[in-house]
Amino acid sequence: MKIISIALLVVLGCGLAVFAAAAPAQGQNGVVIVYASRYGSTAKTAEWIAEGMAGKATVVSAGEAGDLGGYEKIILGSGIYNDKLHVDMAAFLEKQGAEVQEKLIALFVVCGAPPDQAGPYLEMFAEKCQAKPLLARVFNGWMKKELLSPEDYKGLENYYKSVNQPFENYDSTEKAKCFEFGKEILAVLGEMK
Ligand SMILES: Cc1cc2nc3c(=O)[nH]c(=O)nc-3n(C[C@H](O)[C@H](O)[C@H](O)COP(=O)(O)O)c2cc1C
């Protein structure tokens, strides 16, 4: 009987340890990064920001965000397409705007325009959130022609022709800059405690 009880305790203990290891960061600090990305660079940026936060944030796409009731703070990031937010981010804000207003701490956009000219995208994003984030940042992403939908390909081809610039692949992502932003967010969170 005693041996069975000990064995049961060991099994239970192991189960709990596995559960704790697999549990999302949610229980630790309750921060979630919700991103919307068409071609991956915004998703990568979100991942790098989370890395800068020492993994203390859960990263989810806006399309799959679901119930965020378990999170205390929200960070939002969207790619920019024809001067607009990703449709999934717009839909997310439409649905969960009240929660965003209450919990938003940081915003970021990922775009092709140079960061010093992309301020209006952040302003537009904050306006749509109806909230003022403590931190906001512009990042550059990538353009990989092989990933583009036929519609986007055509649209961008026409755009680059109209501005007399070559339509070429680029990767202007900067992991270190994303990492730094993550660290800044952690510092702000620390000050709020
Ligand atoms: C169809 C399309 C439209 C775009 N329009 C803009 C734009 O209006 N302004 C801008 O700065 N960048 C624009 N870009 C560049 C994207 O914002 C940039 O490639 C960004 O890294 C995309 O993020 P993603 O890889 O997460 O989709 C556009 C890209 C595409 C594909």
C-alpha cells in the first residue's frame, strides 16, 4: 500500500513538472504579442521582440488570438499594406478593441518605408486601437517576390514602376533592433510593478 502511494506521488509529481514546463508564459507575467503578417517578416519581428523579453511573452497571430482574458498586457504588431493594417489586425481590433484599450502597452508596425517616414502608420494604428501605447516602434521587413500573391505582385510591380524604382527583393529586418525593443518593453513593465 505504502509503495503504491509513493509511486502515485512520484507519477503525480512528474506530471505536474511536465505541465509546468509546457505551460505558456501566460502564468508568469501575462504578456501577449498579437501580430498580423502576410509574408512572415512581422511574425519574425514579433518572435525577436519576445526573445528580447527573455521569452516572457506569448506570441500569437491576430487570426488565432482568441480569448486573451488570461493576459494582463497586450503588445500589437502589424505589417502595412497599401497604407493600411493587415486585415486580421483590423478584424481583431474590431472584435477585441475594448480589451486592447485596457491592456495595450506597446505597438509596432513592419513596413517598407524608412522608419523616419513611417510615423503616420503608428499614429493610424494607435488611433484604431483608441489607446495610447507607452512604447511604439517602426521596423522594416522583407520583400520576397517569390512569396507574393499574384495580386500583390502586380500591385507592387505597378507601384515601383510609377515611382521609377526597381522592384527587387530586400531583407531590411534587424534582429538586434527588435531585441532591443523587447528589452525596453521589459524595463517599462518592471517600472509598472
Ligand atoms: C501588397 C503590399 C503593399 C505594401 N504597401 C506598403 C505601404 O503602403 N507602405 C509601406 O511602407 N510598405 C508597404 N509594403 C511593404 C510591407 O509593409 C513590408 O514588406 C512588410 O515587411 C510586410 O510584412 P509581412 O512580411 O509581415 O507581410 C507593402 C507590401 C505589400 C506586399
